[in-house]
Amino acid sequence: MVKISIIDRLFPANCDFYEMLNKQAEINAFGVDMLHKWLSSGSDEDKQKLLVYVKEADEARMSMESKLIEAFTTPFDRVDIYSISIAMDKIIKYSKSTLLSMEAFEVAPDDTITSMVGKLKEGTDFLLESINILKNNPIKSQENIIKIRATHTEVEQLYRDGMSIVFKSSDPMNAIKHREVYHHIKDASLNLEDTVDIFHRIVVRLI
């Protein structure tokens, strides 16, 4: 039987929270990118890839939570680690629900959907870039914060403009269907904004 020392119990191995957050941000960005690609391709292959990324994101989040319970110390506030992981997971979950809603309600990609998802992708790419350098260069990692927040502002404007167009149509059911899809993308972007708020708090505490 292998004996585990007190030090090993207090400081479990494989608890690189920077790397775990970076991995989750990478999966998150891949998932949003796949939704963006699916809007053009409509292929089942791209859909299945997105669903796989959603599953991987869940596994990454649960692994993170498990390690938080085990870890005696963390590189920064464990509540912030937990919160940013949860917020990121919601981004990819809403990306999935966007695709499934479009299929269920038979909503084809339009300029509003394409532009909103494009901005969401831009924001998640910026987030990945920032989290990737958080450990070694926290000061530089915050340079994208304004850009990420700007993408959310643009998503909200696209949502309002798109709904204004839809509400002017003579088909109320079509308006309801589009509103549902638009709102899923908007919710994904809202969780991206929540993520970057937590990220900013982490950076401020590290500097």
C-alpha cells in the first residue's frame, strides 16, 4: 500500500488552476467557433463537434470543482476560480441551446444571428488569449478586457436592431421564434460579460 505524506495531502499534485482555466477557455472558444461554422455549413458534423465540446467543457468544470475541494491552497481566490469556471460553462451551454433552438423552431441563420454569433466568437477568442497569459503576465492579460466588454455591447445592439426588424413583420409566430434564438445568443454574451468581470477581479488581486 502506497503511503501518502502529509505534504501530499495538503498540496495534491496536478492542481495547476491556471492551466485548467486555460483549457476550459480553449474548449469554450472551440465550441463558439463551431456554432459560428455551423451557421454557414448547417452540417451534422459541425453540430456533433459542438456537442462534444459541450461535454468536454462540463468535464473540465467538474474536474476543476473536484480539484478545488482537494486543494489546500490556490493561486488566487477559490471562489473566483469556481465562479469564472461556472460562467464560462454557461457560454458554451447557451451556444448549444442556440443551435438546438434554431433546429427545433426551423429558424434559418439571418444577418442578426450571424453577426451576434460572430461578436460572441470574437469575445471568447479575446478571453482565451487573456487567460492564456494570466499566469506569466497578468498586467498584459487585462488588455483585452475593454475589447471583450465591447463585443457584449455590440451583441446587445444587434439584438435590439434585429428585434426591431422582426417586430415589424406581419408574422408574430416568426417574431417569437427569432426572439427565442436571439435571446440565447444574448444570454451567452451576458455570461461572457460576467466571466470577464470575474477575470478582471482576479487580475486586480494578482497585480
